[in-house]
Amino acid sequence: MSITACGIDFGTSNSTAAIHDGSAARLLPLEDGRPTLPSAVFFNLDEDSMAYGRAALNEYLEGFEGRLMRSMKSLLGSGLMDAGTDVGGRHLAFRDLIGGFIAEIRRRAEMQTQSRFDSVVVGRPVRFVDDDAAADQLAEDTLAQIVRKLGFRDVSFQFEPIAAAHAFEQTVARESLVLVVDIGGGTSDFSLVRLSPERRRAADRSADLLGNSGVHIGGTDFDKRLSLACVMPELGMGGLLASGAVLPNTTYFQLATWHTIHLAYHRSVLAGLQDMSLDVADPRRFGRLLRVVRERSGHQIAMRAEAAKIELSDTEGCVFDLDMAEAGLAVPIARDAFEASIAAEIARVCEAAQRCLDQAGVPAAAVDTLFFTGGSSAVPALRGALSRQFPDARPVEGDLYGSVGCGLAVVARQRYG
Ligand SMILES: Nc1ncnc2c1ncn2[C@@H]1O[C@H](COP(=O)(O)OP(=O)(O)OP(=O)(O)O)[C@@H](O)[C@H]1O
Ligand SMILES: [Mg+2]
């Protein structure tokens, strides 16, 4: 019998698709045999073509003329969602951008399985939007509309950390109270769940789901903080105008934030900066900003910020190559400086974890296991802070990129057969 239901984890940074064949869930290869498809689209204007995933990132880095889009999920629930952007003289609505990307995931998944999926369980963060239930619901509704428009008959959602719990439960040998910690590219999500091999078979699991919480902080925010603290000052951020006023920082924030980089490429921005350049106290640094905006190398900087962040998970220091701003420019970055730049974010992630426990009325000491998933759970300062918050819990690391997708396939099997 062919499988007609799948799980799709549309991630801020990486996406996966998975199916359950009756005995186990498995991720489907989406690009070059690998289960993750980076959530990136490149509109190649030189060749009038589109590329997805690693291919999109590569074409951008190879220097093709065109437009790279990443962190599309962050548009959901943001004020930008109903806008779009002009690409090569054509208007691109963000709904179509996200729809096109998810359609590509489906196409690749169906090719792998030689089947057609009518039903899908899509992951969603516990909070698309912090502290605004209506906007949060609107983000889910928008995503549901986008996915339905692709022709799926059944579309439903599951919280990403609950999905990850289902995946982890396939491996647990005895009952345990687990705090799922899913720190991704866009959000940090927590679920407190009671897992056991016996309970796995129960039809109604509501009594085992003790709490959920989430906050809109993830790895892309760490990239942004690192960039604002260590990179943008090299392009003049924080500098002065001749009048003594501090330079406006709008363009710096746009360049440091994945899903707003395209705003810095608007023609009026360069013109405004050129006017301002006559008036800055440090023309050398400001000149670097002009060059970055003129040459549209914002994504390259963001990519290097992400790479530096990842390197700093394993080393005490790294060197940030800023040659796109000025030939030979290289900036050393110490892990301490990065950690200081994200201290407030880490505190907010820990608060979100605490909210999950408060909701359940469970003390931290009762948690047996911390199940880490999501790429950003590898940040040592974050893991350290959470481990201190739950000193008695055993840390377990899941498949950082695959647990959510696999769990969504488990849920799809339960819901749609
Ligand atoms: N070794 C590492 N150290 C620090 N960060 C890392 C490491 N490896 C990956 N990351 C970060 O993990 C993030 C991607 O994780 P993941 O693929 O789990 O996110 P996602 O599922 O796409 O996002 P979300 O679930 O929030 O929508 C990126 O920000 C990436 O830079
Ligand atoms: Mg994720």
C-alpha cells in the first residue's frame, strides 16, 4: 500500500520531510542524498532559473546575479508577511515564495517515495509570535492556507517539540519525564512530556503532555547579535556624524537580520547613505558599508557570521574575513565576545524553559531528561545555562536536524494512517 501521509518540518534554516511506513519513521533524502534541505531560494537572474537549498546558497556564493532568500519562516507572523519584494523587475509575494519552497519539498519527497501525499502534518513553533495570540494564530492560518493551496487534502499542525518527543519516544526504554529542548534557527521551543514504551501505544496522550512554551529566539538571532556586536562596528555602526549625533543604525540592523537584508538593497538606501557619507566622522569605516550595500554582499556577511558562530561552538576564537568590505580586512572574534552578545537571548530562552515547568506545575528537580534537538542547541553557553537550570536531568542529544521531521511522520501516521 502506498503511503499518502507525510510530515514536513519547514524550518527557519533547514527543512525535512519524513514518512512512517508502519514500523518506523524515516527522513527522506531531499538534496544530494541528504535529509535536510536548507530553507533557501535563489532567483538566478543571469540564467533565469531558480535554485533551492545548498544549490541556492552555492549559486549565490558563486556570484550569479540574482536574489537569495533565507529565513522565510520568520516572515510568518511578521508585519512583512503581506508584502513582497521585487526580483528582476517582477513582484514576488512572500506567500508564493514560501508556497514554492514547500512545493519543492513535497515534489522531492514524492519523487523519493514514488507516491503522492494527500495529507500532511506540518510542524509549527509553540510561538510564531511572542505575546500576541491573535498574530500567532494568523501566522498558523497563513501557513495553513499556503500549504492547502498546494493541493493537500488534509493539513494539520503539531508543535515542533512535541513532534521531537514522538521521535525520541521511539527510542526510550523506560518511563521518564522529559523536557524537550528544540533550539532552531528562528525559535526556541520546549515541551514537558511523560514518555514510555507502553504509553507510546495509547490512543489518547493528552495526560502525558504537561506543558509547552516557546520564544522567538533562535540561531538567526545569534547570528544577528554577533554581527551587531563584532562586525557592523567595522562598517561604522556606532560612529558619529560631524554634528556629533550617532549614525542611524537602520541599515546595520537590516544587514544583520537574515530576513530583512533585501531591504538594504533598495535603491533609496544607497542614495541616502551616499548623502550621509559627506558628513561622517569615520569615512573609512563608512566607506566599507557603502561598498557592502552597493555590491549587495549582505548575505555573504550573514553567512560568515553564521559560520563564525558555529566555529565558536568548538573554539575559543575565530577570525572574521571582511574582505568584501575592504581588501585584507579580518576581524578576530573571541568566544567570550560572542557569548556576551547573546547573554540576554540566553536568559530569555531559560525563562521560556521555566514557563513550561510553571505551566505544568512541576519543579525543575523532577525532570529526568533534557532532550536536545535543533542546530542551535549546540551553542555551549546555551547548553551550559540549561544544564545548570536542570542539574539533576540527564542530557541526551537527538538528531539535531531530524527529530522534528521524524516525529511529524509519527503523528501523520497516527492521524491519517
Ligand atoms: N555547531 C553549531 N553551533 C551553533 N549553532 C549551530 C551549530 N550548528 C548549527 N547551528 C545553528 O542552528 C540553526 C539551525 O538549526 P535547525 O536546522 O534546527 O533550525 P530550524 O529547524 O531550521 O529552525 P526553527 O525550528 O527555529 O524554525 C542555525 O541558526 C545554525 O546556524
Ligand atoms: Mg526546527
